[in-house]
Amino acid sequence: MVAHVETVAFQGMEARAVDVQVQMTSGLPAFTIVGLPDKAVAESRERVRAALSAIGLGLPPKRITVNLAPADLPKEGSHFDLPIAIGLLQVMGVIEGQDVDRYVALGELSLDGTISQIAGVLPAAVAANGRGKGLICPKACGPEAAWAGFSAQTAGVLAPENLIQLVNHLKGTQLQSEPKPVVRETSPASLSDLKDIKGQESAKRALEIAATGGHNMLMVGPPGAGKSMLASRLPGILPPLSSLEMLEVSMVASMAGTLSGGELTLARPFRAPHHSASMAALIGGGLRVRPGEVSLAHHGVLFLDELPEFPRPVIDSLRQPIETGEAVIARANAHVSYPARFQLIAAMNPCRCGYAGDASKACARVPKCVGDYQSKLSGPLLDRFDVRIDVPAVSVADLAGARPQEGSTEVAARVMQARTFQLARNRAVLGGTQTGKTNAAGSTIDTDTACLNARLEGEALEEVASLDAAGSTLMLQAADKMGLTARGYHRVLKVARTLADLEQSEKVHKSHLAEALSYRGLTPGALGKVA
């Protein structure tokens, strides 16, 4: 007799079907697992043996063979424990095969028979639902799996705490209730407020513009000017995640194993990796390929403080995800993609000492240290920042002044209003062409994200950001004087369109273009001069 239990193997965000085939025959006692298992899968036999013994079921002295089909697909992770155990329970006659045919199973077994939490349950649940099957998973992952939205025609989610509960449920002696999806509420009070920042009104204005259009922003200024504080306030003025965005963000978090208690949240992710992060940590990869910081910031904010301190190859590797919205990881034995549609916010000092431009504090190596420090950033990377601003030191008068009256609540309301105006127009221009498309990672492109001004390209951008005669003249003069690249030219148009949206203006006027050009004025050679 051969028992069949369906599970999954992960390739990026894709959960590929795997047939776990278990056979028990006469012969010398042995327990063999084949089908390209990694070390964690090969060790499953000891965990499964101990878990079955803990519930009073010892393995008979027979030859046991487990085949993970397709045999040429690499299998990684401890989640194969549970389907192997279920297959053994079938061949031992403890449960019937038809009881588990309706499910996809995954979970790690403890030595006492407890089914432990694992990563990747949400993508597995979505894949199982797409194949018309239910899901057997650990109890801790039940609320997470419930978000897959299983229909009445499927078996739904079965989330037992241990093997005993699973066996009793399948035999009909102890029914398990189906878990419910849980949303973790994030109150505005739990987010940092712009009211905490005194002064820096120009920087706050730039932050509002970046939030409205989804633009990348670079802040340059001396230590203690408030750059990190400004960046940390950005999530508080961004609109909450839509349902589809929440599902995509949570699927990435599930693959990384960072979903707490299976709870999903409407708050946008904010990731701030240290400058010692490796390329695998930032982009993704590793021995067992996992999503990096750019993917964990999907539909949210990636903040890189002390930008020049990152290794140059690491930050230059951001260029492709910024443009495509995907992190593609190529290996000799794997080629996977993770979604990475993030908003990049970066901060840096004008030089290593941080005080270039201040004669009383600057080191003796100015201006040479300015050039050396800024040379760590490539021109192509800097060109991808739509908004580049100077953040000067805060004056004592500002610090001693009263707390600002306007905070994140008021700014967030303006951002939401401008985004509503922006998206209604951009959707009409795009004509729904983005709806339903999928990226290389297999996830649906969210219409709102694709329709933000920062994401517009080609004819769509030209249509929504068309310039009048005065604007065209100003743009030609500025492009020649500032040496704008083709990418820089289009990014100025995107920012100008966002400025018009903040004023609910159908047309991009000369004043909008002039302000947009002012945010483009920080060039690599000028960073130290304005600091």
C-alpha cells in the first residue's frame, strides 16, 4: 500500500504542489526519505518517529520509504514532518486515506507530538484554496491560513495543536473548530507624530509630497537635524493598506516567518536595516532563499540611514528593484522572485564628520572629505531619488518654541484627499490596464500602487503631466542648466504632477514645476555646499 498526502515546496512566493508518497513493506527495518530532501527534511524521520511514539504509536519493524514527488524539485524546510506523519498513519491503518485527500498538509512536529509553527502558511493556504483543497496546519498558524478565504466547497482550515487532536478529528471523535482571521489594530496614537518635530517645515512639506505620490526621497544634513525622526513619521501619514495590499504584504511576512500569531495588519511596513546589512539581507537570498528587506518593505517604506555607509555594491543592487518592483534572486539551482514595490527614503550626512559647510565644526579635510564621502554613491542611484532636500540644523529658537499645531493627523488627511484625486485620474488614463496583471513573483499588481504618480511611465505620464508653453520653456532651460538625465526629466514631471494633486489642480502649472525642480537641485557635487 502506498499512501498519498499533498503538501507544498516553496520557490520564492510560489507554493508548488508536492505529493508525499509513503510505503511500508517487509524487509530489514529502515526509514528512507528520497526526492531531493535537504538536511531539515532528512531529519524528519527522527522527529516523526518520536512524535508517533509520544502518542502511543510505535513504528513497526518494517522498511519505510518516503518519496517526495516530483523527485527533481528541491525540498527544503521542516514543514514536511506533518504530511510524512499523516502518510504513516494511513499505511498503519490509523486513519483513512479519503479523510486527508481533501487537504494540503504542512507543519513541524515536536518530539511530544505537538505541531509547531512554521513559515509560509499563508502562501500555502492561498495555493491550496486555488486547487480546491483545505489546509492542515499548526494551531498557531490557523488565523493566518484563514485569510485565504476558503470557499464552502473546500474542507477549510484544520489547525490542531497536536497529532492526537488531528487523528481524533479525522476519525470524527473530536471536532476542531475552524480558526478565524485576526486583524491587529494599529491606532494612530501608536505611530510617531509630526508634532514631535519642531522646525524643519520645508522637510515636512517634502515628506508630504513624497507620501502623496509615492516618491523616493533623500535627506542630506548634519547630525541631529532630525532626518531619522522625519523618516519614522512617514508611515503615520500614509493611507492604510488596501485588502489586496495587506494580503501581499502578509504573504511576504509569512515566508519570512515574521507574522506574529497569524495576525494581519493594515499598517504599512517600515523597515530600517543597519548599514552593516549584507546584499542577501537587503535584497534576499541566503543558503535557503528568503525575502530581504526590500521585500519586507513591500507596499511600505524602506529607510536607509547613513546611506554612504552601506557597501556600494549593496546599495547599487537597489536600482533594479526600484524600477521593476521585484527582487529577482538568481542561483545555480534556484531562480526566484519576491515582490518589492517599496518607497525608498534615505538620509546621509554631507561628509564623514557631518559638518561640511559649518566652519566652526567642520574637520580640516574639507572639501576633500566631502568628495570622498559622496563618491560612495553612484550617479544612477542618486538619479532614482525624486525628491532630494537639505535638512539644516535646527535652531535654538525652534527648539524653544511652542509645539507645532499641525501633526500627522492633519497631514494624513491632505495626503488621502490628494491620493483620491490622483488615483481617480490615473485609473481613467490607464484604462484599467494594470488590473489583474501579475508580476514574476506570481502576485497580482495592486491597481492603487500601479497608479501612483511615481509609477507612471510613457504616454500615461505625458498625458497627466502635460506642460503649457511657460512650463515647457522653464523645463527646457532647467534641463539644460541642471544637466537632467532622461530619468531625471521624467521624475521632475512626476513630482510636479503630485504638487498639482495636492492643490486639486487638473493642470500642472509653472509654479508646480518650479517647486519640483527645487527638489531636484541637490546633485552629488552640490550636497556638501548646501549642507
